Amino acid sequence: MSVYDSLGVRPIINASGPVTRLGGAAMPQTVLEAIQDAAREWVPIEQLQAAASKMISQVTGAEAGLVTSGAAASLTLGAAAIMAGYDLGRMGRLPNTESMPNEFVVARDQRSGYDHAVRAAGAKLVEVGFNEVVAGAGVRRAEAWEYEAAFNERTAGVLYVYTSTSQPALESVVEAAHRHDLPVLVDAAGELPPRANLMLPAMTKADLVAFSGGKAIRGPQSTGLLCGEKELIASAALQMLDMDDHWELWEPPVEFIDRRKLKGMPRHGIGRSMKVAKEEIVALVTALAIFASEDPTDQNEMHREHLQLIVEAVEGPTVRCDIVESLGDERVPLLEITLIATDALEVCRGLRKATPPIYVGHGKLSEGKLVINPMCLDRDAAETLARQLRKEL
């Protein structure tokens, strides 16, 4: 009996990938062992975060880094750092931002529910551009000049949501913002792989970049990365750490937090509820080292084998299967199953009620498609999924 069975919760087969609602990715054995090792001893968290910052810097090319409690927390802390800097008064007032620049310029077609994390810090989002492509009203998306046209004395920075198809190019937005001495906060939560995206801070000169730690990196699901400009990382850390210490005794590593730039100890900041455990910090940097060094070729070949097993079980006159790959960018191959004579929503519901329950990707149900992400499947799970899906069809 698993620990979940003992709690009365049925474990599932996860064919949706490392999504938060299903618990993220499976952590490698080395990461699990790191968690156990870290749990046996104690260290000052600011010293551990400083060590993690060095490692993150080496991997990303950024000046500094911070382990956070998820990509959303990275965005909240990043926005807080941009608005407050080393100003203790501003830190203490957040999320009340009436007395400080608080506007972040963002492309209208990059808005989503996830930007609530930025607004949670007290930021106000100012939209530019139009989503004319989706609206069927034209071919243009937001352009760099529109960001500059929106800058004013209330502007704190720019929010940019990075994907392989985002427009305008991140580099052009960074260039425009930096002409006005404004920082750029990048949401790249799910944009790993390819591993090259880890270098976004160095490649694009973006000031802060947020990544998820519990997806492709395969760290704890409750972790994330914030990497970028040193002083902004320091401000983010100051607004997250437990600050219940004496000023005379508190000695954070100077390469991580420059105590000389502070007039005293900050109070607990807006990120205090976003604390990260020592075990999570160690686990994430361990997972990050593995992710940055491993070749995904063998892993993706195994994923293809599992997907092919499902294809052979279900493909037929009324079921079309397509293995979708993005050649050359290391992404996990996906299987799209198009149901020609069956309601995809009903099949998806039936799979969730199976024993064991099976959760497939539901992002294309309106197109009559089930999407299989093999990242969290082993061969036994793939075979069970194939049998149950054939039964549902």
C-alpha cells in the first residue's frame, strides 16, 4: 500500500506531464537522496541561498540566482524587487505601491491568469498592442515602440512572457526598456527545455528571469528559480527570508546581499509566505545540475517507444495518432490522438474514472484530440494507458 492509499487518495497514471495540478515531475533518485541528506542537518538559510546563487549563476550566466517556492513566487518576488530595490520603507509598504512607481508594461497578448503573481506584489499592469491575430483583425502583434510609448514616471518595469513564438523579440523589448533605465521581468516558467533557455538572462540582458523548478528540471514541484541582476536578486531574497535576527549579529554573505547598502534589518517581507525549505533548496540545485549536464537524447527515445506502444494499440479508421516533435530543441515528444467518431471529452472523463485513474492532456479537447505527454510514464503505465484507452474507444 502506498502512502496515498493509506490516506484514501487513489494514485493516478499521469499522461499530462509535469503539471502542478497532478504533482509535477518525478524527481531523480539523486535528488531524493539529496533531500534526505539535507533533512539531517541545519544551516543558515541565507548562506545556503548564497551557495545556490553561485551555482545558478554558473548554469545560467546570470549575476545571481534565488531558489523560490515556484515560478509564480519568482514573479511576485521579482516584481517586489523591482519596485522596492534596497529601500526598506518600500519593502515594508508592499503591496501598497501608491508612493512608488508601480506600473509594468506588458503586451496585451501576453496577459494570462498567471500574471496575478505580479499583481500580488502591488504592481499595476499596463497593456500595449492588440491581439489582432487571434481576433482575426490583422497580422500584427505588439511592437517594441508601443512599450516605449507607454513608459512614464509611474513605470517600474516591463513584464515579458517568453515562449518560442513571443513577439516582439525579447531582445528588442530589453533594449527599449534599458534606454529608459527600466528593468525587464521575464516569465519563462515552462520554457525548459531547451537547456539553452537557461542562458536567457545572459543572452538577452533581461534583468530577471523566472523558471519553474518542478517541471523539466525535475526538482520539487514547489520550487522555482529567479535569476538575473545581483541587486534585484538581493532585494527579492531580503523580502523572502526570515528576518528575525539582531542587526549586530546578522552577516549574510556579501556576494549575495550587500549589508552595507541597508540602514537596518528589513521586517518580514511580502515573500515571507513563500519560504523555501533547506531540503528544497538542495534538491533544486541538485536537479538543476543534472538537467544542465544531461543529454536528453536517450530519455526522449524511451518516450517515443512508450508513445509508439500506445499508437499501435489504438490507431484505426476512426482514430488518428500523430507523434509531435520539435526537432533540435530537446523537447519531449507528444502524442496527439484525434478521435473522429467519438466524443473526446467523454473519453477523457472515462479515463479519469478508470482503475487506476488516467489523466491525459486536455488542452485540445475542443478539437477532438487527446494529448499524451510521456514525461511521467514508465512502460507499465504506458501499457495500462493503452489498454484502457482501447477499451474506452
